Amino acid sequence: MKTQYYTATSLDGFIATEDHSLEWLFPLGDIADTSYSAFIRDVGALAMGSSTYEWMLRHVVKPGTEVPGAWPYEQPVWVFSSRVLPPIPGADIRFVRGDVRPVHEAMVRAANGQNVWVVGGGDLAGQFVDAGLLDELLVQVGSVTLGAGQPLLPRRIVSPPLTLTGVRQVGTGFAELTYTVPKAPRT
């Protein structure tokens, strides 16, 4: 069982634009060519920040529209937010706030031996790093630069550094990188 941050980033380290758009991402490649389908099979629980959840509402679920979409996850999802957000009927979503440690314990129990996926954003993933709970970073680096936006992982991880354990080219738009996250104190 691992706690993993699986995401995509621009070459200059942003997971979304300043206004939380992901439009830069979609022209770069087909998700079917990435490791996502194998990755999601091993996920038993998800952690998500409020901006990611709101993006999912706007672009995937689209409640109140003529043709709303379905919530894409069968696994239980913990949404970290200091705000009240609308639930999605029929989806196993738990709204939480505060320290990630006790929530992570509940997520691990719910995952029942499978992995925990920290979907996003970068600051939430950083909270898992700060608590010593993130085991692996799987990042698809896109062949674009954004200049500014929502950072991949707004934390200083220098000593010991991340350990690169995998590299894979995905078409002409992405490089998939896998890193083990050190458990030693960070400086």
C-alpha cells in the first residue's frame, strides 16, 4: 500500500493556470497512452483539495446542466476544504478539514490494502509530504510552459532529495516520471 501523488505538470512546474484551468493539458496527449488505467486499478481511496473538486464539478459532473456527467470514481473520496461544498448524490464523498494525518488513517482503512491517491492540488500533496505520509510522486511532465499558475508541489525537498525510480516517454507531449519521497526530515 502506498500513498501517491499522481498528476500532470507543465515543464515549468505548474499543475494548472492561475485561474485553475487545465486547457493546456488536453492537447498534449491521450490519457489512454499514460499509466493512468493501471494506476487507478490499484487505488482504494482518494484525497482531493477543494479547487480540484470544484474543477470536477464544473468540467465533469456539471450538475444542473442539460446533460450532467457521472462522478468518475467508485472509490471513497475525501475532499479537504475549509468551505462548504455541494455534495454529489450517490458519490462516496467525505468533506473534511484540518490535519491530514487522522484523515489519512481513515483513508488507509477504507483503501483496504490498495493505494491512496492524492489527486491534487499541490498544497494538499505538500501537507502529506510534511506529515511524512507521501510515498511516491508520479508526474507527467507536459511539453509546455505556463509561466505562472498552481505549483506542482510548493515544498522544499532537498536533503534527502526525491529518488527517481522510473522514466517513460508518452508520445511527443509527456515524460512520465516516478519518484520515491524520502521519509527523513526535510531541509
